Amino acid sequence: MSKPDLLLVAGLTPRVVEQLEKDFTLHRYCDAEDKSAFLKDVPAGIRFVATGGSAGCTREIIEALPDLEIISSFGVGYDAVDVDAAKEHDVRVTNTPDVLNDCVAEVAMALMLALAHRLPEADRYLRDGRWESEGSFPLTAELTGRKLGIIGLGRIGKTIARLAQAFQMQVVYHGRSEQPHQPYTYYSDPKTMARDVDWLLVIAPSTPETQGIVNRDVLEALGPEGRLVNVARGDLVDEEVLIEMLSSGGIAGAALDVFAQEPHVPEALRKLDNVVLLPHVGSATHKTRAAMGDLVVRNLRAHLKGDPLPTPVA
Ligand code: 8YV
């Protein structure tokens, strides 16, 4: 029996591709130079799409595949999938939640530690021979006893909160609504929370409601002693205002894993000393990426067999 056709919208890991090839015939939209021409030429009757990262699974793609049944997306955030178009056409969408919680939470803590103790700068100081020529590195700050405000107390947010508590940080949060049975104080307004915390950490999904949530008002409320961490999506923070505030001392620093126009990171941000910048590596360990990839495949195979989907999006 011939294998069903699958459109590969994003270039996924070799491990995922290898597994998919066992059950599907892959059509590599991700590698096509002329995307529209490629879409016109794909075989009729494609029911499966695999995608991920920032590669958009757009309305154009969804509507070009009238028999499409499922989009399996690599990553917990599925903002690059046009979910409205999928819904309209009865296409199911899956993502890869939970398996990345610990990894992203570790990276969030690593970013906070790196920024507080100025670790990348201290490393450069030593390598540049300045310890020998200029003496001790300047004194820094620590996390212990500080107050952390989390925007987005979802699965990853809760994991970060638990790690932060181990550092004796006081955790508070903002989200769409107050969650019952959480030990952390809830703020309905991000600006009020920003005023009250030392660290503001963003780990909410990118939706029309959260885009630009960290705006000038919130950053001004965070203030000259406050630090921002973003491990969610670049579009939750007004990047231009952030650069302005970091440059003028309006806030003390920022640690960022995500940016507005990835992989482009503004030169003005790269020049600053009071930032720690990572190339979107929150989930980028062998173990976590393998688990995420396996979930992409499990969702597609479940759909193929008519079994319940392991991780459909709400
Ligand atoms: C990945 C992510 O880096 O899960 C997410 O939403 O942003 C990250 O884990 C992303 O999916 C890239 O493939």
C-alpha cells in the first residue's frame, strides 16, 4: 500500500524526518524556492502537514489542501499556524506541550542568573586579560530574596515559579485570570505587578491579547532597578521601547531568548552591556528536542490510525 502524502512546511530535525518517512511520503515545501508553484503542484488529497518554529502554516497553505485533516506543529507555541483558517476548514492542530517545561524553565533561570551576576561579561573580562590588568570584576546582584513577577503562569510558568522558589524568590503572577489553588499572588494588571517586582519574566503564548503586553507603561513601572526576562515570543515586548529604556537606564537589564524579527537582533541591542542575549535556545537540548519531535510524529500516527490525538490544541 502506498504511504499517505504529507506536506513538510518547516525543516524539522533529521530524527523527525526519518520517523515520518516510515509512514508518509514527504513533500518538502520547506525547501521549495517558489512556494506558490510548489503548492500548485503537490499531489491532490494531502491530509497531513508537519510544521514548526516560525515557519508559517498560513491560510494559503491550508486552503491549497482541500483534504487537509491535521497540522502537527513542533513547539508548544503554535502562533505560526493560522488556527482560525484551520478551524474554518475542520483541520485539527497539535503542538508539543509539557515535554519542554523543565528545559525552558532551566534556561529562564540560567538567563536570570547570568544577568544578575553578569556572568557573560565576567567571562569576557577574564578572557580579555582584564582580571590581571585591572583587578577584580565589579560587584553584582543576586536572585535570593528578590521578587519575581511572571506573565503567563501556564505549564512552563509554573515550573519556573518552582525553581525560583528554590532560589528563595517571592513569586507573583499576571495572566488572563486568577488561577485557583496557586500559592502565588495574582495581579490582574501587568503594570501594577511590574511596579512591585524586581524581575519581570514573560512566558505567555503570543496571542492578539498578549502581543505588546510589555509596553512603555509596564517597563516604566518596572523601573531603573528592574530586570526583564523574555522566554516566550519577541512580539510580547515592545522591542524599540525596551532598547530605549535599557540605553537610558530606565530599566536595569534584560535577558532575552526571543526577538521580534528572529533571527535578526537589532544592532542597538547587541551593543548594550546590560543584556544577555540567546538565539532562541529555550528548548534546544538533545533530550527535549527529541521528545518534542517524537510528539509531532505520535500525533500524526495517532490521526492516521484513527486514535485520539495525544496533544491537540484547545
Ligand atoms: C522552539 C518554542 O524553539 O516550543 C516553542 O514554542 O518556541 C521553542 O521550543 C521552537 O518551536 C523552534 O522550533
